[in-house]
Amino acid sequence: MPAGLHNTLILLAHQVVRSLPDPVLGALDAWSLRVARRRALARQQQWQRQKLAKVNGGASAAYHLKPWRD
């Protein structure tokens, strides 16, 4: 995709998002936050699984994180 077209599409998407009503923007922000938290938790769990695998020499351990509390 040529750079000019790419920049135009980004600008258009920015204008569309900014023209949305406040309640819709709030809902999008809340959704984005939930996705970010879920992905961060998945990364943390993956890191801990890898760390436990190194410590246990490859044996799997049944360690489960408790869900985040709001």
C-alpha cells in the first residue's frame, strides 16, 4: 500500500472515531481496557508457566492465578 494512501486511511479512521458520540467512545475505551487486561494476564500466566517449567526441570505445576479484582 502506498504511503500516501496509508496516511489517508489513518487520518480517515481518526476522524471517524473522533466523531463518535461520548457514550460510544466510553464503551470502546472500556472494551479496550478489558482486552488489554486480559492480554496482560495471559502474558503473565505464560511467563509463570515458563518460569515454573525451568524451575521444575520440565515438570508441569498446577499453579493458577486468581482473577483480578476491581
